[in-house]
Amino acid sequence: MIVPVADRHIDYAKQVAEDLRTAGARVKVEERSESVGKKIRAAELGRYPFMLVVGDREVEAGEVAVRSHDEGELGSMTSEKFCMLLGT
């Protein structure tokens, strides 16, 4: 699940989603116009194995902030590095 912090980050989230799909991952972008807290909570309740949060910092750096359902916060990394983490 990719969670954009604000509506202006949706395009970047879709770009990351396409990169991950190309690498063989199943990805969903949370596009609802709700607070980031509600989006994160919905992703946690959805029991997605990974949540990628994208905001201004991540867009500028070309990275994603990764949270694992099992391990918690994993930090920021490029989508390529995340694919390596997944083994895809």
C-alpha cells in the first residue's frame, strides 16, 4: 500500500507504484482525500505487509518511507532498494 501524505503527492505515488508493478510487486495507491493518519490507520487495519509513505521529503529525495507490518519503521529508501528488500 502506498500512502501519499497529501493530494499533491499522488502522482509520485502512482509513479512508484508503476515501478514496483514492473518489478513484479502487487501495489495499491491510497487516493482518498483524508488525513494521512486515517490513511495510515486504514492501511494498518488492511494488514498490508508493507506501507510506503510519500511526502515532500520523499518526493525531493526520490525515495519512499517504508513501514513493515511485522517490523515497524524501516526508514527511507529508493523504490529499487525496496524491490531488493522484497526479493523481486
